[in-house]
Amino acid sequence: MIGGISVTQLVILLVIVMLVFGTKRLRNIGSDLGSAVKGFRKGIEDEPADKDPEKLTNAEKTSAAPQSKEEKVTASRPTEKDV
């Protein structure tokens, strides 16, 4: 038993999921999930580990800051579209 779920309950659940989604869709979902996990792992490994917040340059620290005066004004208050 795994957390109060028996093997027969898991088999019944698997059969219901296969009937609802179909084997082709489940295979596509599985491959998409696998490629997403692979991409996530690759992104984690490629990220440089020596980037401490204290060592960041000013350009890296302010890259998300508004670049122009107009962006600063619109960033500080919502527009009619936002409300």
C-alpha cells in the first residue's frame, strides 16, 4: 500500500485515465513532460554558479528597470487598460 491506495485502486484509476484521454494523448503528454524536465535540467546546469548578488554589475542589476522616462511614468501608475 502506498499512502492508503491499494494496487487495485491504482489499476482502476489508470484504466479510467486511459479511457478518458486515450493512449496517443497520454504518450504525447508524457513526451512533452519529459522534454520539459530535460530542458529544465539543462537550464539549471548551464546557469553559472559564480553569479553572487554582490558580484553583479550595475547593468545586470538594472536590466529590469524602466529604460526611458515614458516607461518610468507608465510603470508607476496603472492605465485605463490595466483597471
